[in-house]
Amino acid sequence: MVKKLTEKTDYIGVFDSGVGGISVLRELVACMPNERFLYFGDSANAPYGTKPKEQICQLALNNAKLLMGYNVKAIVVACNTATAVAIDLLRQTYPDTIIIGIEPAIKPAVQRFPNGTLAIMATPATLQGEKLQRLMAQNPHSNLVKIPAPGMVELVEAGLSDSPQMDAFLHNLLDPYAGRLDGLILGCTHYPFAVRSIRRVLGEQTVLFDGGAGTARETRRRLAEKDLLSQGKGEVVIINSSADKSVMQLCNTLLTEDHHG
């Protein structure tokens, strides 16, 4: 449940299909420590990435409506799948609200390795989306491999980001690419929590890219543009659609622990 919030708030609303968007929330807090964040994770309906487009759109609309009910000053869609499928619909529905999405970090990866071997690992819905196709067209690269990873979100949601189960899943998925990739683009906000497992499988020589920091910088820029940045005391409120108490415990763990060491 949400702790009591004032009727008019200056919260930045953040939502994801579950706990994965906390990787973006961490970047937002680091970038804007004076802001107040209201994070909604829809773990009861996770994952989004294997659902039909119409269902993803409806879930995203439901999440935005919930956050708008708290008079948030902006919404960050901290979910690659929801951004890929529903960001245009959300902006049409709430034209007066700042709505920021997250994109796979293709541009910095291509800039870093213009002639290298790159792969993007994401949910099927993200890989099939028009948004990714446009992003790839804007950053052409002759050797960009798509790696769908259905099932990985469920492992993160179960608290198994750094576990033998995750290692086994990633070995099955990524062993053909071990030693061959210059960079791996993490195209789902759940995936940064599995960085240790990914590195065990691919090795330290593969550079990992995710879009969380860029999303945080864009959010700060958009808020500054509207003179909406806060100078107050920072705060994070987390709510979730799941009634399972362990989900909230996992949220707090993911928010505070170092997952990149």
C-alpha cells in the first residue's frame, strides 16, 4: 500500500512491469537526489515482454492512471517493453505531462565500437517493436545481433539475479557468444541486476551497456526545461501490485545493494 501522500505532490512517478525499473530508479536518485520518487512495480502482471501488444498498452495505461492519481509532475516509463509498445499512446493520453521512456543504449555502444561485434539482449516485445527498428536505423551497425531472453525477467522477479539458476539460464543463452562480443546492450531494465552472472558467462572483456543513466539525465533535462526541479529533501516511495511481502523486500534490496561488483 502507498503510505499517506499529500493531495498535491511533487513526486516523479516511475513504473515498470515489476522490480526491474528499480535499476532506473537508482540512476534517477543518483542524478536528482533532491527529488521525491513514487515507484510502482506491476509484479502481479510481470513479465510484459511476452504479452500481446494490446495487453501491454492497457497495462501501461493502468499504471500511468494510478500514478496520475497522485498528481505526479512527470512519469518515467522504466520498462523497455512498455516504452517500445506504449510510449506514444501514453503521451497522447496525457499530453500535458512530461513522460520519459527508456531506450536500449544502442547509440553509445555503436559509438564505442563502430566496427565491433555488438548484441542486444531484450524481451521479444522490445526486439519486435517499431521503436527499436527506428533506433537501429538511426544508429546503423553492420553486426548487431538480437538475442531474445524470455524467462530472464521471471528469474529477477524471483530474487535470483545472481544465482546458479541465472548462471545456467545465461550459459544456455549466451555461451555461443562468449569471447565474441565487444559489447552487450541490456535491453530490459531487469537485466542490470544480473550483471555479475552475465560477466561470469561472457567474461570481463565484453562491455555492458544499459540505458538507465541516459534516462535519468533526460528526465532531469526535461524537468529543468519546465523549471520543475526540486530543491527539497529527496524521498523514495515504493508500491507494488503484488500482495507478496517478499516482493517489497526484494525491491528494497535491489534499491540499496551493489549489483555491479
